Amino acid sequence: MAPKTRLLNSISKEILFQVALNLVLFLFFSFDRNQPQIQEFKIVTFINYALGALVINYVLLPHFFYRKKYFLFFLYVALMVAIIIAIEELVIERIYYPDTRGKHFPGVIFSLLDVMPVITILAGFKFAWDASTKQREVEQLRTSVKESELQFLKSQINPHFLFNNLNNLYSYAIEQSPKTPSIILELSSVLRYMLYDCKEDFAALPKEIEHLKNFSQLNELQIEERGKVSFHTENIRTGYLIAPLILTVFVENAFKHSTASQSEGIFIYINVKLDDKGLLDFECRNSFLPVGNTDDLSKGIGLQNVKKRLQLLYPNAHELYIQEDDNVYLVHLKMQLKSKSV
């Protein structure tokens, strides 16, 4: 919906709300069980109150109260109430009751008790309406910022994956390795997923796990006979959605840890399972040796991005545990997934 259309809809809703509020309030104001017929005096008096409230709501509130000029706001409100009372006592009552009420001023307190309930209700509902509108705008802004941040994080992740794997492909091509066609196929599958299936914030769980397996096989070609890679899944089924590429970052980090520090004895263990309530349990273990070129692996751009995305997409719905112990790097992540029906 265009901003101009949204603005017109908002104004139309507010006008209808104000009209309905004034009508209901007028019925209560003019109701008299002893005199069921509505008096013209009460109609004119209520219009006087409503016009005063209109000035307070659409002039004094936005120009003084919302700009934190509280002293001027209350000063002008007091002046407006005084004008309303003066019009009622000096004009309206002298027209309709010249021989009775029009001859005497009942006092400030009595007049305030007559005027203030109507003014307070009309101004209070206007303030509540503005507060509700402002809250919706804040929520929309937060959503927009969140979406922009997620898109920025994704734009960092995709080139990161592509850069690393193209380097691997280049190395195999230089060596004229017979595995080059297999690498190209695996890389093609991975890129197809990232380009076409990762446009939304969430992807189908089976597709994400299939991509994770392809990505693992792609990187497994680098290890060759230097170690072993195990990839296990359990109870992965349709009906659940997951934020794409989150698990992939941890798997990539595992291969980087192992291959950068070890020439043999490499092991990488990946296990993904889903329980009956949609809780995904992801575990990734890999061997590594603490050498200089692996000191900053746990602080790379991919890992920082995935932590930020988890905070944005799974607030209070995930547990991430990372540990380095006995030359084993462990990542254990639990995520409460969303179902497609939600």
C-alpha cells in the first residue's frame, strides 16, 4: 500500500472514530430520564464543548504537548476552558434561559465540573489514538530496520561462501584433478540454493538440510584421505521452516578449523535431528590443532553474522553453545523452528 493511501486510510479511520465518540458522548451528556426529548440547549452546549476539545486535540496537543512545551500547553488549555465557560455563561445560557440561569454565574468550580468531564474524555481519547498510532509506526520502523539488517547480513554471507569455494575450484583446476567436475556440480547445487531458495527469511527445513549435505560433500573433497566426515540426520520432515544458511556457517567453520591446522587425522562429525515439537538439535564437532592461522577462526565474519541473525530471528527461541577442548571444537545449537501453518 502506498504511503499516501495509508495516510488517507488513517485519517478516514480517525474521523470515523471521532464522530462515533462524539455521538456516544453526546447521548450520555444529553440523556435525562425525566425529559426524554433532547433539548436544543444541550445540543448547542455540547457543540461548544466539542469545538473547544477540537482546538485542544488538533492544535494544542501537536504544537505544544508533543513538542514538550508543557507549560504553554496547560496555559492555553486553561485559557480554552475559560473561553468555553464564558461562551456558555455569557452567550448560550442568556439566549435560552435569560430569566433564570442566564442571570447568575454559578461559580468556577461548578462550571468546571460541568465542562471538564466532556473535555477530558474527548482529549483523552485523542491522546490514546495518537499514542496507538505512534506505537504502530515504531513497530513498523523496527520491522523495517530488522529486515534491512537481515538483508545486509545475507549480502555478506553469500559472497563469503562463493569466494572460498571458487578458490578451492581454482586449485583443483590448476592441478587438473579428475574431481574438478564433481566440485563444479556440488558448487552449482550450493549456489542454486543460495541464489533462488534463500531470498526469504525462512526456507523449508528439508531443502536446508539437503543444501547442508551438498555443502558438506563439496568441502569433503578438500580432505581426501586426510580424515573422515560423518553427516547424520534424524526425523527431518516437511512442515517446518528454518532461517537459511545458519547451519552452513558452522559447518564451513568446522572444515576451516580442521583443514587449516591438520594434515592428517581430521574428523568432522555433523548431526541434525528434529523432535516431534519442532525443536531442532544441531551438533557439529571437528578436530583442530591450535596454531597461529586458526586463532581468529571463531571470530570471523560468518560466525559473527550467524550469531546476529539468531538474535534477530530466534529471540528467546535458541541456545548456542560453543566450546574448544582437547583439540576438539564443538558447536551445539538448539532452535525452536516455526511451522508452515504459523
